[in-house]
Amino acid sequence: MRNIILMFIIVFCSCTSKDTEIENIEIMSYYYTTNKSQTEMIMAFVNYSTIDENGNAKTIQKVSNSETKYLYFKSKIDGNIIRSISHKNINLNDEFYEQKTNTPSVNIYCGPTTRVKMKFKNKKIVTFFYNDTRNNSKYSLFILLQNILTKNYLSKNYDEIKRFGELESQQRDFEKYTINKDTITLKFPSMPTKNDMIKFVK
């Protein structure tokens, strides 16, 4: 009887441990811009990656800032980094990563916004965005993740994906998810009507 109880405890602890592990991470960097008539805000993404629990990453990377050409590739992330992200975030939530302004000063930031979505095996989801990360270390693991993916791309340490229909579909779904979240979280300016034009003044 004692052996049966001991076995049950071991199995239960093992399952509980696995339930707290990362199932996958989605991460995308993007800008918001206006359409040709300057009446609607649209998203222009720079790169999108989905990474599984073993560090296997699939990425769509914009090749040039002036062209709409993308590269689709597979690369590898060190499993220790994924485990560190998993361990650090299992007890955290979206609110932890909220960007808060503590001073009335204006900070100028011209880089992209990044949206992260972590899905755990127990169905828990943590999602947040960040842009200006200066003096904020809580995003360091995700910045490291992005730096490794960028390094893999620049050093051509990847395998090109020839059949990328499924990856494109995942990116489109994540783009819709991101726009929905950003609409709630970010303060977008009001856009003009179709009869109005945006005027820039000095």
C-alpha cells in the first residue's frame, strides 16, 4: 500500500511539473502605420517567430525595410533559455509586464513594438507588449530571444522553409490577436474621416 501511494505521488508530481512548462512562445515585432488614404491604421510586421518547448523556432523575417520580401526559416534556440523563461513566468501574469510611466517626461522612441504570447501546458497564457526597454530588465530574456533569432538570420544559421503556408497562417492569426490586444491596451490617436487629410505642422 505504501509503495502504491509513493508511486502515485511521484506520478502526480511529474504531471504537475510538466503542466507548468512552456508549450510554445509567439513573438512578433511590428509598427503601426497608415493606409494610402491616411484614414486607417494598419500593422506592418518586421518579424514573427513561434518557438516550441524544445527551442525549435520558425521565423518569418522581413528581408529589407524598403521591400515587402520575407524569408521563412527554421533555427534553434538553446533549451536552457526556454526553460528559464518557463520557470520565471509560470507564476507571473500580464500585469507584471505592463509598461508604466512613472514620470511626466516625454521619451522619444522610434523602434518597433514587440508582442509576446506564452502558452503553458496547463492552458495558462501570458501576453504583453514592450517597446522602449531602456532601464527595464524584466524583458531581458525576450530581448535575448530576439537577439539570438536575429543572429541566426544574419549569420545564415538556419534552414529555409519552402512550404510556409501554415507558418503564414499562424502569423496572420497572431497579427489579429495582437491588433485586438493593442486596441484595448494602447492609446491610438483618432483617425480622420475619408473627407479629411492629415496635416503636419511645425
